[in-house]
Amino acid sequence: MNKKLKIAIPKGSLQEQTARLFQKAGFDIRISSYNYFPVVDDPQIEAMLVRAQEIPRYVENGIVDMGITGHDWVIETKANVTEVDELIYARGGMNKVRWVLAVPENSPIQTVKDLEGKIVATELVQFSKNYLEKEGVHAKVEFSWGATEIKPPYLADAIIEITETGSTLRANKLRIIQDILESTTRIIANHESWKDEWKREKIQNIVMLLKAALAAEGKVGLLLNVEEKNLEPLIKILPALKKPTISRLTEPGWYSISTIAEEKVVRELIPKLKKMGATGIVEFPLNKVLD
């Protein structure tokens, strides 16, 4: 009997980054715009595209064994699931996201207390209601089907919206009053699936590869050769995760060095290495980095 692990991949804002991450992790995943069942080159994985907001519920109910969603949606749905691990990435890059309370730039509202009797639009309805209740504020919380930034001032007095940098809010002339929740992408699992030895090991292996792919983001590998007389000063400026790997070459008095560096510093680093006598410098991309 062929064993299968059913995975829910988030459709929407996280979809592209998640698919790219799986590719870097070694999974050939093909998502068609015409159906909701991506093809994965691992016969033990059965994937489906689901809105991130719904994934916690489907994982809790056992429709899928594992899902990738935001911690915010686990909180919002109060889903009873196993949170396996955290993955720091979002739509715009390797970031956390924030849910913020925002109002129009010219609004008289300055604090959450000023929302008494007002209308707040958001997708995060239950969490927002709880937040306002804890603040002792009575306001009407309305579900927003999208384009929440355009709701104030005519359709709502304020919004509770997700943001990475705040640029979209500023572009819509909104002012952030308060951060109310920080969220990251999470791997979640159904409790029964997590108890299954085979499924748990399969999930753990996938998580390990995804985290290794994330760890490689923004990093490159460097290979270079250097003469022994230049070795010590060169190593002093060479970045590494721990220490560079140094090997003797067959040519006496020469060494090969391999290391990992942040991609953004390499353009400054390579000319320096060249001036210090390095030769045969090779820069190459990284898919995964594991400690």
C-alpha cells in the first residue's frame, strides 16, 4: 500500500514564495492556474491549494495532514492543531508580518479608545473583536472581503490590516495607530497525523529541507585558491557560517578555500580577495544550508 502525506499549500499571497521554497528544497512542484491540485515529483506527497485562512480548519479536521499557513489564521480560527515549526517568510520576502490598526491620515482618531461606537473593517474578525473587548472598546467589526485599505473613511472608520512594510497603507493615505499582532508562517499538522510515525517523520524531513532552503536565502558559496603567504590575511576578511574550509592543493604552497557569504557583500569582497592574491574565484548559488 502506497503511503501518502496530504499537504495544503497556501493559495494567494504566500503561494509564489511557498512554491519557490519547495523548489529550492528539492521538490519539483508544478502549479497550474486551472486546478487546485499541484503536481509534486514525490509520489508520497499529495498537494492541494487552499486559502491560508482555511488551512487550519482543514488540518484540524484531518482533510489534510499538514499545512502551511500564518500563525494569525491559527489564532483567528482557534484551530486545534500541532504547530510543528516556524518559517520566516512572507509575500514580499523573508519577513514577519504585522496586523495593525490604521485610520485615514486626517482622521481625528488617535488611539484605540477613540474607536468607541465606530466601524472597523478587517479579515481578522474574531481576533479583532477580542482585541477591542480587551481594550474596553465597543465598536462594530465588519468582515472585509479584500481591498481593505480603501474602506476608510466612507465604509469604515478604521481598519485592522496585515502589512510587511506599511507601504501599501501609506500609499492609501492611512496612518498606523498601533501594532496589534505579529505573525509568521507556520507548518501545522493534524494531531492524529503527527502521532503516525511515518507521517511525522515525513513532515519533519520536509520541514528540515524547507528550513535549509530558507537558510540559504541571500547567501552564495565561494571557492578560491590562494598562496600560503597570503593565506592568513585573506582568511581574516573572509566571511563564513563558522570557519572557511581550507584544503591543500597538489601544487606545493597553495590552498583551496570554500566558504559561504551573504550575497550582498560579495561584490565588495571579490575585488579585495583578488588584490590579496586569490585566484580561481568561483561564486555559486546555494539551494540549502544545514547546520
